[in-house]
Amino acid sequence: MKFLVDAQLPIRLAKFLQASGYDTLHTRDLPQQNATSDSQINDISIQQERIVITKDSDFAPEYIYFLAFRDVPTLQAQFREWGYITKSKTQLSRA
């Protein structure tokens, strides 16, 4: 899996994913860094086949985190600990 972590989320999330063996970029790694627009982030994610991780509620709903990591319980647990996934598995499955 390849990820792109959005500006509202800490660089430590990108570093955690990198340390876990995932090809991960943070918006700070992009030419416009944290000023990269949502549409540019979307374009990059499509071109590079990356999953966007964002806290921007109009960009992607919370269940996207769950769906992206449904087969990776350790990442789900870490995201829950950091507060990025707050709903239960049952609530998210119904979304």
C-alpha cells in the first residue's frame, strides 16, 4: 500500500507508516508542501495510486480509514489511539 498524509495530520503519522514498511508521503514532501490543494492531492493520489489519509471531513469520511485498513488491524489500532477513527467497527461497516 502507498499513502499520502494530508497537512492536518502530523508528520509522525507518515513516519510511523514509513517505519512500518509503507511507501508514504506527507504533504510536506510535495513541492507546495502543506499549501497543496485538495484537488492536487487527489490528482497525485490517483497518478501514484496512493491512499489519502486526511482529517479534512469534506475530503473523505472517517470510514475511508476503516476501509483502507480493514485488513491491517495494527494500523487501525494506532489510528484509534490517535483519534482518527472514533466509531466502532459495527458503525463503520454500516456507513
